[in-house]
Amino acid sequence: MGVQGLTSYVEANRDFLQDVRFRDSRLVIDGCSLYFHLYFNCGLDQQHGGDYDAFSSLLSQFLAALASCNIQPYVVLDGGMDPSDKKFATLRQRMQSKIKEADGLCHGRHGCILPILTREVFIQVLIQRAVPLVQCPAEADWEIACLAHQWNCPVVTNDSDFYIFDLPGGYMPLRFFQWTNLNGKASQRYISARCYTTNRLCYWFGGMNPELLPLCAVLTGNDYGTPKDVETLLTILDVNESGGGGVRRKGRGSISRIEGLLMWLSSFSDTREALAEVSRLMGEAPRYGRGRGKTGEKGGLSSQLWAAMQEYHIEPKSTLARWFSGGKGVPGCRTSGFTQLPECLSLAAAKGLLAPMVLDALVMCRVLLIPQVENSKLASSHCTARALRQATYGILLQRDTSGQDILNQGRSRNMHLVKGQGGFAQVQEMRVQENVTQVMRGGRGQRGRGRGGGQVGAARSYDQILNTQGENVCGVGVAGIQAQSSKSHMYVEEYDRLDLNLKKNQVEVHPPRAPLFLDTLGQTPLAVRLGFMLGVLGVKETALASVPVHLRLAVAVTGFWLREASPPPSQLHLQALLLGIVYGELSFNQACASQCQYAEHNVWKALDRQRFRPGDRRSLDVAVAHCFSQWQACLWSALSLNHLLLLPLPEPHLSWLFSGTLVHGLLRNLRGGRAAESLLPQGSMSGQLYSILLDAVRSCSSKPNPSSSASGRRKKGGHRGRRGRGRGGKAAGGGARGTEEINNRFSLLMSEEESDYD
């Protein structure tokens, strides 16, 4: 969420923040705030697609600092979009802003663009270090507050909403959490921080009741917006951005809107009294509920304010507390996204192993595609990976029921089915005294409102859809209605870049030809799931036989990228990318010093010297950035599909898979005439690994038989697949020699964990 102007107001007054020496405690961490803060505040690369190895190292240092102070972290992550849609306008605005910032970075201007795989790297590192974490179905602020309140421990984040939540353990802003500068003796290390509590703020305003702070937040305006009549009320109160005479303290000059509202609210004893005054000022006739004093007339400003304030109402018991204590059930948060998944996938989602994109496609039939630094004059990099997302949508939204069946059932239950340009486009529940949503081809529909509401989405059966009470039943894609006629289509809304503007695209869903259904994925044989995954990527399993298992997904994605990217990558692009992967393998081995040979260590150092360094004045090669952004977009979409299929291919170690400054630097040197083989000594293990990867990518990039691969299908509005161009010479010591040895030497160094969602 976020309250406009509150952070700057609080931080400008040191009386609101107390210096603390933090140690020996639980700590609830807003995961999204943490990875944004670490990446942007520590000068990590943004222009070249991100340095995930540097980010991983930084995160590990952060966790080590907590451990040295006997601080136990519990990380809570946001999930998908709020099904109520109340924040969607804000999300669109932010995405449009990021598109402009990404273009600015291309041209040497300032901006803040989080590399696309940062979240996935963050989750991998937490899992590897056994840090407790949970992903909520939607925004996590409320769940974080409830957990910290129950445990009486602080929250660390940068979200100004936590200046409103009444937390006994307080809120420590990340910008004041000095984890890089530990103090105290070894047995009593502590982190210097500044801690806020609502009591300190309220004391400054004459002991104001803390329950009035949510009213200040909704009157000021947060990311969920405010009722339209608020500006009228603020005008009556004479509170505006430059201060107002009606609330100005004697002898004081201009004050902020935040301070003006706090001064006005401090004159009331509780929320009931304040809302009664709102009703009086707005000419409403207040009607109060039993003992809660919450409502004005239906639709009146006071009732709207009360409803908005409930976002800050903390429940005494948190479902996350049971989750973190080892409870088996998925946290029962306030949105219904996880309930639409089978148990194995709902647990995976709660563990952070299903991307928000998957949850959004299932619940909302809508996806926001992350902006990257790329050539804004070309099509978005995400266009390259559209087939992968279409396959994901197909699994999520397909149901084994014909469109005619649902039509007949819908008519019998007073449902209305609208026929659009490609067949049956949308199902909507017809309710008395309720407006019917304007339909669109592909169908989106009106979202459910309020807690626990939201769209029905992909329910487990059509009987459940038809018997749902109190919710809107919207969107053929969300309900998973598949008419069997040749003219029937399902669509998902994708929001992506077109030039420098945010554009909504209706992307057709591709239901799987294999017997893959969402509700039974946990019982589907591995061979079927693997075959489908490889088919979508256009890769034969035999092409990956020589590749270390933890690199097979990356190699398959690289072959897909060579065929699908436009403009097509050159041989030098491929060589630089593969050298970067070899560097990552060597980097991982540096952590296992006894396993790292001296010669391989020298190879690692030689490769590392090729990267762009801070202060390098050479401008960004936008064409190169675009090419590798397409590769990252393919990997991002493939990771989501692979997780949805319960990891038929082992997940690669993302921290060591791609380093943008290195790959850009390697390509620069290769273009200068240096051969890739010259960086890898003859007979070295790294040289043999490079050769294996190059040969495997060649095999994977060959255009597959359309009848056996999803990539052979025609894609609406898309481009045809292309044969890979990277067919350079073999690396020193190359060929297929040493394949088994390479697999043993490198694979044993990597943790080949079984895919376990339980």
C-alpha cells in the first residue's frame, strides 16, 4: 500500500523514531521491500540486465548479519494482484513509469529498474539458507502486521502503511537498519536501528487515540485510493497540500496535509466521534451499528471511510504464525487465490514456488509483464516467450467440460453467456440490482469486492462455479470454459510495453494436447509433465543427455531463445552467454575451495576481468541489452511453467546463471576479435563444459517437428521460429570427450535436490 507523504513527515521529526540496539529477537521482514532495498541501495547493476551473483552475495551477508546478532528472520512476500481491483490503477501507473525509467537507463539517464529474475534469486537464496518464508495470495501488508502483533516483535520494511498499523513491537524502516555496521562484542552483537511506534506519534499530538490513525491514512490517500468526496471534506476542513488556516496552530506557519489532519483528529476521543463529525460536515444522517459506530447512510462518505479503514484493522491471531510454527495448512489469507489450486500447488504457492504471474492468470485472467532495459523501438522482449506463457495459461484454465454444457447449465441458473468475436467470450452472473460488466473479447469481467471475495477463477468443477453464492462468476478464461468447437477461444489479458506506452493485449490460451489438468497435476506421471515441458520448449530429451542436470532447463531455454528471438542472436551472443554460465559454475565452486583446482581458479579470474566495471564510460549497447533481455524473458516464463508442472526439470541455480556486466563485457571482447576458446585453457574442465553446452544448445536450437512441439504452432500476431545461428568452433578440449567426467565433476558440486513441494 503506502500513505502519501507520511514517510517524509515522520522521518523529518526524530521524536517519532527511537534509536535501538536490536538483537536476540524475532523479526518479521517484508520480503518485497527487502529485495528492492538491497538491490537499489547498494549500487548493483541495472543497465545490463542485473548481476544476480552480486545480489545473492549481498543477501547472504544480510542474513549472516542477522544471525550474528541472534535475530531470527521470518520473510513474508506479496503474491498476486488484489482480486478486488482497488489497486489496479496504481499498478498500471507504476508500470507505465517503469517503462519510461527503463528507456531512460538505455540512454544513460537515471532510473530504478529491478532485473527480472531478482525475486526468484531472492527466494532461492532464502530456501538454500533455510530462512522461513511464506508467499501470501495477494498483498502481504495486513498479514505481516497481524503476525508481528501476535509475536510482539518488530517489522522491517520501507512501507509507510506501517506508520499506521498499531504494532507493539514497532516498525524499523530499512533505511535506518544499519546491518552493514555491527556493534558490540562477539557474544552481544547488535544492529543499530531506529524504531517507530504509533504511541510516539500520538503522544506528540496530545495523546491522540491510535485507532484514529487509519482515518488519517485514508483521508490522506494510499495506493488503494480514497473516496471522491474526500477532497470536498478536506476543503471544508481547510486542509490542503500547503496547510490550512482551519487547523493551523497558533504561531505556526504552513503545515503539511498530514500534520493538519493529525491535529484535527486529535480533538476526537475515538473513530466513532470523528466519523460522526464527518457525517455532520457532509450533511449525512449517521446511523451507527451495534457498538461499533461504523456506518453512515449507504454510500455516504463516513461509511466509505470506515470500509477503507478496515485495511488497518489487525486480527489478534495470525494464520502465518501457525504456518511458521510448522502447521500443515496453507495460510488462510483474505483473498481466495490459493483455494483455487490443488493442495500440492497451493503449498508450492505458499512456499514462494509459484510466481505471482501464475496466480494472476488463474485468479484474474490478467498478467503484468515486468519491464526491462531494452530497445523501446522494437517489440517487447516478452513477445519472444509468448508461447511459454500461453502454455502456462492453458494448464491453468483448461477444464474437461464443453462450452455447450456450460451454456446449458448457465441458462438453467439465470446465467448469461455473451458470444463475442471468437466464440463464447464471457460468463457473468446476473443479479438483481447489480450492473452487468461491459464484456470484452476473451472476457475479463468484474472482480469480486471485499475480503475473501474476488473472482471465482478456475474452480474445481463447473458445479462449483454455478453454485457459488455472493461472488461474481466472470471470465471464460478464469472459469476455464473451453468450448470444443473450432471457433472457441480463451484469452488472458497481458499488460506489456508497446514503444514507450503500456498496452493491454488479449493473448490466446493454448490448452495442452497432453492430458494435463490443473486439479490432477500432482498425480500426472513425471514423464508426461517432462514431455510437455520439453515439447513447449521445442527440445528433445536426448539433446540434453550430456548436460549437467541443473543446467538442462537453461540450455533448453537458450535453444528456444535462438529460434524465437527477433532480431536473431548471433554466434557471439551465444558464446558470451555460455561463457557466462561457465563462469557461474566456477563461481559456485569458489565456495567449495577444496574442490576448486588452481587452473580453474585462474580461468574464473580471467573471465571475471572481462566484465564492465562501475565508472566505465562506454555507453550501453542497446541492441545487446535487448537480445539478452529476450533471453531473460524466456527464462522467466519457463521457470513459471516448470514450477507449475512441479519441476519436471530441476531448477537452475539462478545466482550463478547470468551476470549482465560480465556477459556484456565478454561480448565486447569477442567482438574485438578474441576467440572464446582463448579464455578456456586446453584440456580444462571449464573448456569441456563449454563445449558440452555449445553442442547441446545447437541440438536444442534446431527447428523441431511442428507435430511434436508447441513451438511449431502458428502464433497469433507472432513471428515464426528461427534456426539458431550459433555454430562456432568447438572449445579447447571440446567434442563429446569427457562428457561423463564433466557431469560427475560439476554436477556433484551442485546441490541436485529432488523437486519436493510437500
